[in-house]
Amino acid sequence: MPVKLERIECLLFDLDGTLLPMDMEIFTNAYFKQLQTRATPYIAPEYLIKYIWAATKAMQENQEPQLTNQEVFWQHFGQYTEYSREFLETVFNAFYEQEFSSLVNVVQPSPLSSEILDLALAQGKRLVLATNPIFPSVATQERMRWAGIDAYPWQLITTYENSRYCKPHLAYYQDILQQLDLTPEKCLMIGNDVQEDVVASQLGIFTYLVTDCLLDAGSPYYEPHRQGCLKELRDWFAGTNEKVYEK
């Protein structure tokens, strides 16, 4: 079924690699390097990364609706260290408040992102920042500032504090639909990851695959309804480009 933009009421945007262009490998490596500097007095660098990945995997695999992603992360991370959750959260929050901002140097913010949001608001669309909720709010807000999109009227920004599931689980998208009383066929998910973002199509949500920083693990493969670079997305919203691939 073709996507008719005028029928879309709510736009769900991914952040990393979509509204905030970046090379995920470069960003991840820089992130861990900075975090290791802050946490080294308490956790050996070679163990810190291992522990974070293990706790992140637990978040991504969690299917218990009574637990937020934040609770799942600290339940698992806490198994690997003698320090209390309260103390470690203080350490991590200090990192996000003081060092995390330097990572802006390894991303490539684009003015196209704010242009797209301006066009969307002018058309009366509702906005959701559907970024994979594995980061705390403080880190998500910082990345939004880098992208120049923090001041927009987002109806929901998914973070690990307010979310119970992660991408690519359909429950993550179902949660958003339920919270905002959204109808799937009146929503458009815009993201750069075939497995994490385009999977929303399985619920009847229309999808747009952003190709600038494309991520595709190969399997399972989901066919996007439309695809193109950020500029083509901007032009589609402006009504000046109908050459974007459409299923």
C-alpha cells in the first residue's frame, strides 16, 4: 500500500543515524573510551565494556512489562560489581553531564533534520522521538541538542527510564501506539535500521528507510514502504520530490 503523507497523523523518528547522522561504530568506540576514563577508578576498563554490553543485551531481550529498561539494566549491571546502584548511577550521570557532550565531535548533525520537522509541524503532524531506549534521558537530550531538535514539541521521547521494551521488539512500538492512542496505519516510522526500524511495518505502521547511515544486518529483512536520503525525505515533505522509492 503506497504511503499517502496527507493521511499520516504521527511521525515516529529514530535519532542515531537518522535525525542525527553518525557512524555508529565510531560513535560507540568514542563513547566507551570516554566512559572508561570516568569509571576506571571503580571498574577496570576491560570489564566495563563487557558489563555494559551484557546489561544492554538484557534490556534488549527483556519481555517483562513490569520492569523499565532502566531497572533491567541496573539489575544486571549490579551483578558484576560490589558498588551500589545509587553510587554507580552517580558516576554514570556525572559522565553524561560532564564528558558526554564532547562526543559531538564524532557525529555529523544536519540542518535537514530541523527542516523536516518544521515541514512536519506545518502539516499538523504529531512528533515522537522513537529512539532505541537504551540510554538515560540526560544522554538522549544531549544527542537531541547536537541534532538541533531538542526544542520541538515531542509528544513522547523514549528513554530507558520511561520504556519497558527495546527495538526491534514489536512490543516497543505497541507501547508507543497505546500510550498516545495512535492507529498504526496513520503512523510513519522513519529510521535508518532495517531490522530495528522497518520492523514496525509488521504492525501496520508505514515505514521510511533513511539511507544516509544505513544499517542492515541482512536478516530478517523488512521491505520499507519508501526509502531515500535525508534530503529526499525533506523534499518529499516539501512536495518537491516524488522520485523516492515506493513499494
